[in-house]
Amino acid sequence: MQQRLPSLLDPPISFAHRGARAHAPENTLEAFQLALKLGATGLESDVWLTSDGVAVLDHDGVVKRGVRKRAIREFRREDLPEHIPTLTELLQELGTDYALSLDLKDPDSAWPVVEAVSGVDRSMLERVWLCEPSLNRVIELRASFDTGGPNPVRLLQTTRLERIKGTPERRAEYLARHHIDGINLHRTDWNGGLVALFHRFGLVAFSWDLQHEHDLRPALRMGVDAVYSDHVDVMIDAVTAEIGTI
């Protein structure tokens, strides 16, 4: 059996994608609570802003009313369906003893996320990973966050290997130079050499869409620093087999 390569985060984070999505309605407090009960050490969701500036957790960012779909941005928080939680509600109901990975679907959502987390438990900012697909935007966010001093929130670029212009080494150097914390790639993009490359620049390597044991265990052996899965039970079994008790 291949020896597991070292990761920068030990143990790697096991993120429940949209909560325990395979076991409960996604992005609901019920799903997030169940994910933690099943052993996930991190929760993942997507962030949108309401018309009154409240950060809420939902994947598509739309609300269906009859046959019509309207963007969350068009609603005040009080007018949204009850199953869509706010970030503050998540933290108040489930506490803050876990990592949190948030896809910034609304371009203005980063600072409201920081404010919501700070309002409940400022120490959790060190366990918040904000994922942004735009390279320019993630660089701008780091500069914005660090105005007046370093901000503990972690920033990742989420992308695909085929979308990276130039070599992965050039991208790793560029991200490190701008104090971005890491990169989040699809499971099929990673190999052990690529993980080691990003690690050489001090960048974490996150891997998403790992739904089966035969995907999870090889990724963990590569030394990735976090895995994302809909199937929390399968993920935790794989992490336990490769890493030990988490």
C-alpha cells in the first residue's frame, strides 16, 4: 500500500458538503447538525446576501414561488423560506468547534461573513475558509482583509487545473506571494506531485467531490489537507482508515 504523504493540516479536515447532504435536506440546520454527529470536522456551504445584507446559506441562490424563481438578493431575510438558515443561526445553533468552508457566491458576501462570525465567536475566524473562483477577486479580498493588520480568515482559490493559465508552479508562487492560503481543486486534478508542489509554497491543498472510498483514500494518501463529500459516513470511515481516529 502506498505510504501516505504528509499534509500541512494534520489531521486533514473532513468537510460535509452542504451538510450531510446524502442523509438530510442540504444546507439545512438539520443536515449540518447531522454531519457533525456523524463525525465531520468541517461544514461546507454557499453564501448569499439578502436585500437587507444578511448572509444566508443556500446552493442555488434562488427561491421558487409558484412557477417563478427569484434571486435571494430580492428578498429580505424575514421573507425567505424557513429552511434557508442564516450564517449566524448556524453558529448559534451548532456552536463553533469545527472548520467552516464557504463558497462566496455573492461577490459582496465576504465582509458580512466576517462580521457574522465575529458577532458569535471571533476566535472561529481562524477556522473559516473562504473559497473564491476568481483569481483577481481572491487577491483583492486578501488586500481588503489585511487593511490595518493581518486578518485570520483563510482564503482559497477554487478552480480547475485546466483553467490555470501558465504552470501550476507559477500559480502556486503567485498565490503564496499574495498571501492566499491555498487552492481548492476537483479530485480528478490532484496527484501526489501536485499536492507536494503547492505544499512547497506553504499552500494547503483542498480536494472536492470525493464521494466514494476509492476516491477518498487515495486523496488522503496524496497528503491533501481537506476533503469534501456528500457522504459523511463514507468520508469518516476513509479518514479513520488512513489517518486514524480524528
